[in-house]
Amino acid sequence: MAKPAKIFTGPIFSAATAPLTLALLVLPQSSILEVASTLDPLRSANRHIGHEAYRWRVVSPDGRPVPLTCGIELPSNGPLTAAEGADALVVIAGFQQWQAAPQPLIRDLARNAPRFAAMGGIDAGAWVLARAGLLNGYKATVHWEDLEDFASQHPQIDVAPDRFVIDRNRFTAGGAAPACDLMLHLIRARHGPALALQVAASFITTARDGAEPQMAATKPDPRLDTRVASAIARMEARLDAPETTAEIAAAIGLSPRRLEQIFYENLGLTPAAHALGLRLAAARRMINDTRHPLAEVALRCGFSSASSLSRAFRAQFGIPPSTLRH
């Protein structure tokens, strides 16, 4: 028997007839998909209902259009003060949130928090709320790549690897797809499951329970040989302590030669080359999105030293890793 979905409640997550107004504080280097996953389900709900049950406005740190990761600028209704009067404030952040949300903005968030019935964070938005002290004593989530760092830097927060979390008047989602799940849950809570199903059908999707782990969504391409998929899963789980091709092959019941053969048939790469690519991609994310020293990045991505990481990084990307922090 399927396990019943967990029921989440909060001040805006209950049956209501009055319109709900959200203010989205969108930070530079956010993803357009995160913004769309938050707003389009609400737009679709209004279409199905036939009236404006959900309203929103976009605000930005300086009141100007927000540059997104895809190069598009998102129009803004003004700075944070333009969010006044909204029922909830949703912070959407992506890369380099510490630069996108400087300390004056963090102080303004903390000062203005009591004005909203609820506050939420999408992707790195949880980092921004945490820096403002607005998640202390709450359960929250963040993108799976950041879970370990987030928990380490904010021990006063109960960090969960869930797709989305609602704890009283705080809600967080791990990324774009979980943001859509969160909005579908909001629609279901306020207007019933039938409307949530209609909205989900509009996007040819289904709502997932918030308590599901984020990593459950990162399944390998089903077109891959299942043995290749199993090997990749081992690589991803052991970035800091990479296995040899022989060790991976033995773990999944193949000879090293056979593993190399099916890897090349499926990916055009050897297992070793694919594993190195995964480790270097993780290192690049960590260099871009954290302030960890290169020596720590190297160790956490399976390199013996910063110099060995630098050599492999330059060979893969054509630049030394230090240039990403200039």
C-alpha cells in the first residue's frame, strides 16, 4: 500500500477564499525556471478558477530589473519596500547568494519579517533567510548540493533533504521542480485537490510530496544500461573517496574490461574519465558557490591537494580554478 502523503500546514497553507498575495524577492543569478515554477502554477490556478485568487509582485534588491542566469532581465516592481502589504515574502536565489544578498539587504529582511504572515526560500533563498536569522529553530531544506554546508554553518536549523519543507510560518524548497511541488501543495491546501490536479495536468506533471528526498528526482537516464547507471550512482556517492574502475566493476559484478566496454557504448567515455568529470564539475560548483579554500574543495572532490585539483581543472576547462574567484 502506498504511503499517504505528509500533510503540511501553515498560515497560508489552509482553506481560504480571500486572494493571496505573494511578493517574490528575486536575487541576481537566480534561475528563470525557479521563478516560473513559483509563479506559473498560481497563474494557471487563476485561469482555472476564473478569478484572481493569487496575486504577486516581483521585487529586487535595488528595485531594478534582475539579471538571471540565462541572460534575461526580469522586470521588478521595486525594492524590498514594494513588498509591503503582501501576505508572504518568497526569496528566490541561485548562484553566489552572498554577493547577491549583501549585509544591508540581510538586515532589511530581518527587520521587515514581522510584516509578513509567512516567509519562504527557493533554492539558495534558504541561505538568505538563514543569514538573516529567520530560520533559527525551524525545519528547512536547501538544494541537495548545499545540504552539508548549510547544516554545518547553521546548526540552529533542523536541515532536511526533503523536496520542500513547511514549518509553521516558514517554507523552503530545494530548487525549481520542488518549487512547483510546493505551489501545487499551496493550491491544494487553499482550493482543494481537484484544482491542484487541473493545474498539474496543465503542465503535464504530477505533484510530489514534500517529504520525498530530493535525490530521488535525480535518476539516471532510463536509456542507460542499468549497470552503467549503477556505476554512476557509486561515483556520485563517493566524490571525496573515488574508487578505481576495478573496484567499481567488482561492486556491480563485472570485469573492468566489460565495464569500460559498456561505458564507452553508452557514454563514449571510459569510467575513469566520467568519474573525473563528475568530480571536476562538483569542484567547479563548490568554487563558484562557496568560499571554501581550494585545498578543502580538492579534498572534498577526491583530489589529494589543491595543486592536483588545479592541474586537472586546467586540463578540463582551460583555466585554473582560482580565476573563478576573481
